[in-house]
Amino acid sequence: MPRTLFVTTALPYANGSFHIGHIMEYIQADIWVRTMRMAGHTVHFVGADDAHGAPIMLKAESEGISPQALVNRYASERPQYLNGFHIKFDHWHSTDTPENIELSQGIYKALKAEGLISTRTVEQFYDPVKGMFLPDRYVKGECPKCGAADQYGDSCEVCGAVYTPTELVNPYSTITRATPVMRSSEHYFFNLSDERCVKFLQEWTTGANAQGQKHLQSEILGKTREWLGTGEADAQANLADWDISRDAPYFGIEIPDAPGKYFYVWLDAPIGYLASLKAYCAEQGIDFDALLDPNGTTEQVHFIGKDIVYFHALFWPAMLKFAGRKTPDLLHVHGFITVSGEKMSKSRGTGISPLRYLEIGMNAEWLRYYIAAKLNARVEDLDFNPDDFIARVNSDLVGKYVNIASRAANFISKHFNGELAYTGDTQALKDEINSVTEAVQSDLEAREYGRAIRQVMAYADRINQAFDTAQPWVMAKGIADASAEQ
């Protein structure tokens, strides 16, 4: 049956250009969107820039420009990357827009009406040199769980622990290197530990959509068990209420009826998915509210990296549920991209510049193919190896796929009047092609891209072998000899 899908990728933070990790995720999502459309489904594929937060405010300040100017500068770059790699979003938006302000404040008010917003005075790090409260990512120190050095104030990149900045050991401000001091401030919280949220998340994380597909991959489901445990008591003990406010100065969306308070960027960023879709619907004359009716049939699908699962598997569905909105149907989570087995690093020269790749004349389809050939439905890192890349392009795309066309074109045009024909059992051929097509379609829909490509290349091998067995050059020579005799 035809399906209607609303598909997004994680929003790139608008204080820098796209990197290869962005392009990998967009290619993965773009392939899936194309697959679903070819299968006859309706897909609304949108993206946006994540435009708020202290990092953008501080970077703009350092350059002597407004945050909006900084965001617009990076937004102007996006098309050359997306078009260059044949990534076709239906709409690209920004979180710094009227749609996102309206939706963010509306969702907040709905959560407040449900009794899921509370306030409390918290002790927070303050940079005495800069004169501002420090965002989580502007405090570094030793992880309170594993002791790893130079970890950010919200989570550890080594052990994956989530914590508050005040739990860091030997903290320091990344802005001025000063030792932060503690100051009190009233903050707003989303009560994630509320028994209603806990009950819902226990059900949603283990649940499935209308197609019978699990909301979460097995690896991600296992990760959520670390946070939720096996019962409500475990979850309430493990889940912390979410601090959703930040104090001025801050570049973001103001909290209604709370002067000087702004939504933490992670509250309004995922709502940016909805804002982008709403703007697109307005352009296309689509009823946005009907499309995302909580009781409707539209499927909401998010492609994200494994580093932001906590926000998308807990906060995001709970926010939507208790704001009376549609909850996600699928999270497609992927791993990171490494280069020759190493984490990407500009200083070590292990990064890949997508724009540079295009500027030197490399074919975008080669990279799309290589990434697809190494992707699967599991949460595994993908390694880009230059030697392997060259070998796969030459062996698969040139040696197998393109070879079929190049070797056959000459015979068809010179000896067979440009006509394609088949003298064998056409029904058997159709059945064979249909079988391969169905298998490839199934694998692509399941995001088993590598397996799908292996099947395509195996069939290319069979065609090349059939070409060799049929020896059309012998047939062509016979036609030529016959013509000469006449």
C-alpha cells in the first residue's frame, strides 16, 4: 500500500561548513528517500540549519557580525554541497524562523499545561572574566565517570556518560581558560522523570510502527535500557529532568512569560524538523496539521548519528507525545565515518573536504557508491580508505557496471541497427530480473545498502559472463561476412 513519509536528517550546526560526516548521512537518507519514491510512496524530505545557541553567538561576536549574518553565510554554502552530491531535499530551512518560534513556544506551552514544566534554582558555572553563564559545551574537565581528560560539560566522548557541567573534575572555561565560579540562577525543566513520561518511553522505545518495524535498532534499544532499565522504578531513578533554559546573553528563542530566559538550543533544534516541514507545506499548499495528525498514517522518520541518540530517543518523543503531537515512527541511527581507521582530524590530515573532492573533479557518484557499499542497518562506523575507494570504483563501477554498456554499445550500433533483442526464454529472463529487483528493493528499504550493492554487482558479473558466453563478436562477424557475400 502507498505510504506517506516525513523524513529528516540531523540539523547541521550553522557555525561551520559541511564536513564528510554530514554528506555521509545525507547520502544515506537520500538513497532511502529515492528508494521509497521509486516504490510508489510519497516522501516529504526536509532539512534545516540549527541556528541558535551560545557557540554561534560567541563566534559571531568574535568576527564582529550578527549571529544572523553568520548563519546566513553558512546557509549560502549549502546548495553547492547538496547539489554537488545529488542530494535532493524538498526544502531546506532554519531554526531561526517564525515557524520555529511559533512551534517551539507552542510545544512548551502545551507541556506546561500538562504539568511537565517546573522551575528551580540551580548552581551553575559562571565565567568571571567573560561575564556570562557557561553553556555545557564551554566547560571542559575530567569526566566524573571514567576520568578522561578534556571532556565537555554535558557528555563524555570516551565512555558515553551523560552528566552536568558541575560534576566535571578540575573544570575550566574554554572561552577564557578561567576557573569557573558557581552562581545561582532560576532554570526551567522538562520533567522527564515524571511517571507519565517514564511509562510512555518504556512503551515507545520497545514499540513498533504501523508497518511492524521497530522504532529503534537493537543496538539503540539496548542503549536505552541503560537509561530506562527494565521497570518504571529504574527509569525514574536513571532519568534526570531536562534543563531547557539558558540565561541571557543567548541567541535563541525566548521562553514565553520569562524575561531574560531562552530555550536551550536542544529544545528548539528538533522542533526545527517540524518548522521546515511547515514552511514546505505552506509553499506546496499541503495541510501541515493534517499531515502530522497524531492519529494519521504519515510516518515520521529521522536519520541521525549515534552521538545524539539520547536527545532523539528520550526527550524528542516525550516532548511530542505530551504536547499532543505525532511521535517518531523510526530512528535510523548510523555510526561515525573514519579515514583509514582513524577519527577525522584536520590537524592530523585525516579529514575529507567534500567541497575539495568536487573541486578537483572527482565524480560525486563514486563517493555515493562507495559510501552506500559500506553502509548497513546497524550502528557501525564506516571507514573511508583511499586505496579501497580507488579499487572499488575501478573494479565495480568501471570494470563491471560501465563495462557492460561500453562493450555492448559498439556491437549494437555497428551490427544490430541500434536495436536491443533477446533470443532466449524472455519469461525466464524477466523472472530473474524481477527476483533481483525485489531483493535489491527490499535491502534498500531495510537500509542494507551494502548487501543490495553486492547483489547488483553479482548480477553485473552474470551479465558480463553471459556476454562472454554468447560471443556476440562471432555473431557480428557472421553478419558482416553475409553482407560481404551479398
